Amino acid sequence: MMVFITAVSYWTQEFDPQQTIPPRLSPYPRNEVLVFESTMSLSSNIPIKPPPNNNIHCPQTSIVTVRQKGRIGNQIFKYISVLALAKTTGREPYVPSCLITELEKIFRNLAVPPLSYLAYCPIQEYPLEVTVDQVDHSNGSIIPPNNIQLPTYIAPFVSKIRQIFQFKKYIIDKS
């Protein structure tokens, strides 16, 4: 195996320092993002496959994500926590593909994208685990602690959460 490392420097003295280049999608998925997502999963047996490079929205701000832990009730709560934290703190929500795979067995129309979408995006920083006290005070991308209780974040979104979690038809028919 051969590894090539290339360093490129640019002369920018004559350019306006305020000019920013919008993030562009990579034509190929980046493996380090997929490896990062695999560390967020309970099982290494769940394949993490990035979606095709179309209709992918790269985050414009920091993100919030979680580790897949626990059984289905805890995973539902983690999904809800990501949504609530994202809305409250101005971050963009992403969850591991394995969590979506489990929840899609029961619910339809889940809106939070999988972390594998980020495989095509330029990632400036990976999310860091934070404590409960650091959730509001951290500026970057975060991973809240396992089994975090966030009633003050979740309570304002209860009606929205009820709309999101709609059972699949086969479950309704069986009940």
C-alpha cells in the first residue's frame, strides 16, 4: 500500500480576506467520515453506505449527533434529543445510519439525515462529546452524553415530535 501526502500552499496576499469559497461536495465519499460514523454504532455488522452524491445538503453550521445506545425506547429518545438540541442551539441534526435503520422499522418519514451524508461534505471539525453543562456553552459540533435528560430542550417541541413519529401502516393495522 502506498500513501501519498500532498501539501499545497497558496499565495493570498492580493486577495480580499473576506472572500469565502462555498463548500463543495466531494465527488467520492470520504472514508474517514464513514469510519467516524461506524464508531457511533452499536454493531459493526450494519453496513454504512453513503447515499448517492445527489440532493445532499452539507451543514452550514455546527452539527449535533448521538451514539446509538440502548434499545428502541432509548434510541427514540436520542433521536428526539438530537432534534431538540439542533432547534434550540442552532446546530444541524444528523444521526447514525444504524439508528435510522432501527427507527425506520417502526416509523415513517423520519427527517433527520444520516451521518453518512457528511461523507461528501468538507468537514472542518468532528463532533466532540460534551457534558450536560457544556451543551449550551460549546460553539462547535457536539455529541451529548449517553442517557442525557433534556426536558427543558424537548418540552417545547412535544407537539412537533408527535407529528414526526408516525407509525408505519403495518403497525397500525396490527394494533
